[in-house]
Amino acid sequence: KAVLIVCHGGMKMALLTVIHQKPTSEFASFNGIKNTSVSEFEIEEDGNHKIIFLNCLNHLEHSE
């Protein structure tokens, strides 16, 4: 199933902490999340998570 999550950078930082299996104390190490960026993750039940793309800003290049 696919799930779309629209969130602030803090939630994306939390997801990255889980994907990289880091302790919560390292949450702030993922502070490079850009405003309005788009990221795609595959979250697997077996813990084999994948980052498809991260911080994509291509959608901003198509403004009129």
C-alpha cells in the first residue's frame, strides 16, 4: 500500500532516524531537510527500509 504524508521537516527527520536505525538522540543529525522538498521512502515490515529520493526540489524549477 502507498501512503502519502504531508509534513514539516521534523517528521521527515524522525522517519530518517528510524530508516537509519539511529537512536532518538541522533534525531537532530538529519537537519538538512529543505522546505517544500519531496522525499520518497519504502518502509518495509522486515526493517529493510529504503530511501528512493530525498530533498527533491525539482517541482520548484517549473514555476511560471
